[in-house]
Amino acid sequence: MKVFLILSLSILFLQCKKEEKLSAGITFQFDKSVPMKYQEFNEGLDEYNGSVIYIGHMPKTVFIKYYSKGIMIPPPPSPIKNNFQEKKYKQDERKYDLMKQKYFNGYLPVFISQKDIKKDSIGNHNIRIEANTQDTIPYYSIPFNNYQIKAYKSFPVYIKNISTHNLILPVGLLGLSYEVLNKSNKWQILYNNNWFICGTGSFPKRYYSFKKEDMIIFGVPYLKGNFKTKMRIRFEYAISNEFEASVDSEIFKRQR
């Protein structure tokens, strides 16, 4: 009887034991010389940026460099009218390229199928998603009008493939959205500029491969405002843990 009781308690303990956090043991390194600021809502629309920091097996240390949004496209021709403009254009282009090399990782590898490929439906049944607002990390962005690096205060979001196979993710939709408890006490999705990949359109034969047991780490800018509420992060149908947040309540009206 005593042995049975011990076994029962042991099983109960194991069932009640909390699952280890995805963020456990992961540390970030980044350029601390760039001051961080809060991003205004949709501030990054006319800026070069990306939201994925890392993809692969669970790391111990991550040096923050973002993967660029979308897929690689040929650069536009230079608007050259005279030698002075040509020199200035090349100087700006060189500065821009050096900044991208320092703070960005290029583009995520894209796979191409010979025929239209069916993407996986993503939910909490095949991925784990965790937002960790205990960490503050930079979200790098380069404005197209001055090529000066900006760093927005952000937090990491971890996604792990817990399914039995590699997941097919569509090109152009690898982004996260905020879900915020509004004044009516209902969850409302807020689409900041970071949730979508502008300009990629629909590519039914192109896809990202998210390998089983691999992890994707995103950087997500904090929102700011005077309305204190609950927030969570959504990736398709998968929803993260809830956490405290402050937002501008006017956003609810603009995004009904």
C-alpha cells in the first residue's frame, strides 16, 4: 500500500511539474552602443528590417542579427544624372551595405517546389510559442531616408516545432501579431508593421522549412501607452502565454 502511494504521488508530481521554458538557458549578445527607444505604432513601415533573429537547434548564446524580410530581389538601377550624384549614390549604397552586414543576416533560405505546395496549419498542437518580456533586446531597423541604424526596445518570442515532421511555412507570412485585451475585455488582434512581409505577394511554390525540434526566435517591439492590460502573441492559430502590457487605447479604434 505504501509503495502504491509513493508511486501515485511520483506520477502526480511528474504530471504537475511545469514544462521547462523555451527561453531557459539562452542569453543574448548585441551592440550596446546603439541606444534603444520605444517604437511608435507602425513607425517601421518605411524602414529596412526583419523580425527573425535565429532559426535552428536550441542555442545557448545568440548574437542579435536579424534576417531581412521577404526574399532577395535585384537592386533597382541607380538614378544617375551626373558625376556628383553618382558619387553620392555610391557612398550611400556602401554605407547602407555595411550597416546591413553588421546588423542583418541576409535572407532566410527559401525552398522551391516544382508544383504548388500545401502549407501546414500552425497551432498549439504542432508548435510551442513563448513570449519572454523579462528580456529586453534591440529590434534593428534602417530608415530608407537617412541610413542611420535604429534600435527599438523589444522582447524575444520563441517558437519550437513540436510536431513529428518538418513544417511548411509560406513565404510572405512569417510574422507575429499582438493580441490585446481591449476595453470591452475581448481579445483584439493588433497588426503592427512587423507582422507581415511587404512586397512578397503569394508564392505557392516557395516555402520555408521549419525542421522538427528546431526553434525560431523573433524580436517583437514593445508597445507603449497609458492603458494597462493583458497581451499575448499569435502566430497563425498558435497563441503564447499572457503577460502584462501597456498600449495606446486609440489603436483599438483604428484597427476594428
